[in-house]
Amino acid sequence: MADEQQERGARIAYLVLAEGTPVATADGQRIGTVRAVRADGQKDIFDGIVIATDDGDRFVDAPEVGDIYERLVLTTLTADEAARLPEPEPGPPVIDVDPGPGTGDDASGPARPA
């Protein structure tokens, strides 16, 4: 368990979730990477995440986002449910996710509204 926790990193808030973070099903099967966070930053309401998958961008609704770690997002989805995720539709504002270290941006600050 300690090794698994080390791999995932610490739990974090959606506001500092980095683009490119792996996203997995409840049993740990990788389904994509974070492309964007959807939220209303003014009201601190998390709507979900847009993920890049082999089949294009998909939307994971907030209730389906389980735990957010520094290096992994675990959803509450099964593999079958993940395969049926919808494409993102126009919705709440997208919060510009932190691009992570080594990108030339200041990765130490919080996400910035897009």
C-alpha cells in the first residue's frame, strides 16, 4: 500500500490538477490523461474533467471522479462505463490546468481560469 501511495502522490484539489495526469478506472486500468478541468472558479463548483483518450476527448462528470492525486486520478468507473464516456459538450468554464514542471510556466501556483 505504501508503494502504491508513493506512486500516486499526495491527494490534491482539482484546482492544482496538472494536464497530462493519468486517469484510471476504479480498479486502476488507465483510460486517458487530463486535458482540462471544468469548474466554476467563482463559486468553487467542480463539474468534472475532460480527458484525452485513444478515442478522442471524453468527459468525466464530477460524481464519477473518485480521488485526485498528484500523479493519478482514480474514477469510480468500471472499464465498461469508461468505454461509454461522452464527448465533452459546452459547459461551465474550463480552468486552465497546471501544465506541470518543466514546461516553462510557473507550475507552483494554482490553476488559472481560462
